[in-house]
Amino acid sequence: IKTLQMLPGVAAGDEMSSGLYVRGGTGTDNLFLIDNVPLYQPSHLLGLFSVLNTDVIDKIGFYKGGFQARISSVIDASIAEGDYEKPSSMLSIGNMDLRYHAQGPMKKDKSSYNIAVRQSCVGLYLPKLMNWLSIGDYYYENDIFSVGDYSFTDLNAKFSWKLSARDHLNLNVYGGYDYTTIRDVMQNSEYQDNSRWGNAVSSVEWERVVSDKTSFSLTGYVTDGYALNNEISLSEEDESVKRDVRKSHTSSNVLDLGAVFNAETKIPHHHLRYGGSMAYHHYSPYTGREQYVVHLDGRKEENENTIVYNSMNAGEFAIYAQDEYSVNDWFTLDAGVRYTMF
């Protein structure tokens, strides 16, 4: 991501962030793909870290034009296959994260694995930092303190099989999430906020070489981008007189089931690319549930309120064809057509 930020027409936005602002768009206008599958939460730590783990990345395709209807850009990451000959592993410990990477053959020359795990180290010193920021006579005298924690975790795994000289099968799995918690305690009240957001992706890809000139790939996938939040608020004056407990739970997610077909044919002076895709989208923009428990004058009152914004389902279908025509050594014409239905 840092390399892409140096390209013409791309800005990073905030210092140290992994945001991509392409030709005036916002950071949310980019489509992130991991092995042809959409990735809805593209960063950790509010944009400081990318969810793309460089230990397993084979190559990155970056498109600022000539793509389907998007505002800014498409970032297409391909996960590398594991080594078919011998196993290897690596452990890396840094100031911000701990990484472990392992690859090797499941069956020599026939199948392989490539697995990478990251765990943030921020939680080791963030609570101590927040506690240090809260130090003061006022806080000690009034029994006030704040604690917090943050962490992120992600897993990339790719399993590959050589079914024959012409057929290849890949199983790709990605899971990652961020987690934050904040707890504020005062004399007669307490507040706690827990949030979690991330991605879950799984796909199966079949690649076949039909001939020396033609090949295709077929991918089926499921991807889920989600955000969860839990809040608890407790206030108390005198336990025999009043105690107020409020809880809220909210969630939001986008779930896709889809398939992608890509093919290419090379003939003299022409490189043809064609294919299509279909997807079933389930949008659940907001689901909220609030609970109230109030103790007043020896009575207990309970109330629960649930708010659900209507979930929506949608289908998406697209076909495309493209021809990269090499007129001569110094002139190439790239033309194509795409039809999309939503």
C-alpha cells in the first residue's frame, strides 16, 4: 500500500495511514480484491495497517482506469502458492505486531500450503499508556480511572493441488478482525465499550490450461464484512434506592456469495480476455438492541427495545470481453466492452 501511495494520482491522506485517495476519491471508494474476492474492511488500526500481509502476497494489480463502475480504483492482490519442494517458516517480532509464516509441500510436487498469521503487540503497552495519561491527584481522590485495549489478528492460508498437467485447484481462506475496549470508572458510574470489526473470506479456484493459447479460471466464494459493538452503562447512587443498567448491542454486515469466470486466449497480435461474474449480496446495515434495568424504590423495571433497519438482498451479474491488440512494437490498442446488471 505504501508503494501504491507513491504513484501519480494517488494520495495517502493522513500521515502514516494506509489510505488510498485516488484522483480525488475518498478512501472508501476503492475496491479491494484478494484472489478475485471483495474485501470490505481493508485496514487495521483505523487505517495505519493494511489487511494485506506482505509475507504471502505474490503480486498486486492496481487499476486507476479501465475497470468496472467504481469511483477511484481497484486493488487486486494475489496470494502466492506454497513451496512444492521443501518446507520453511519464519517468526518475526516487531514493535507493532508479531508474525508467523510457514509454507511447504503437503505432498511433494503435488500439493502445497502457504499460511501466515499476524497478531498486534499494541495491547502490551496501550493499557499502561492510558493508565499513565489518567494519573493525577484528581483521579486518585475521586476514584476515577480509564483503561483500554486494542488488538488485531489476521490469518491468510492458501492450499494448492496440481490435479493434472493442465488442472490446478486452490483453496483460499482469510480471516481478520480488530478489537477495541474502553472502560471508564467514576465514583457512582461505570461505562464500557467493546467493538469488533473485520472480514471473513473463503474461496475455491479451479484453473485449467485448455491449450497453449487458451486458459481459464473459475472461482466460487463467500465473503463477509462485519462490525459489532457492545456498550454497558451502569450508574448507582445507593443500591437500596437506585441502580440503572443500560446495555446496547449493534451490528452491521455485508455478506456475498459469488462466482467469477475469467478466460484468456493469445493469438498473433491479439491477447483476448473474457468472462463474467455473478454475486448474491445480503446487506444488513444496522441491527440494534437496547436493554434497560432500573431499580427504584425497591421496584425493578425492565425494558427492551430492538431496532432493525430492513435487510436487503440483491443480485449482480456481469459479462465482459477485452482485446489487447499489438499493432506493432511501439503501438498497442486496448479495447473492451462490459455489461453489468444489478
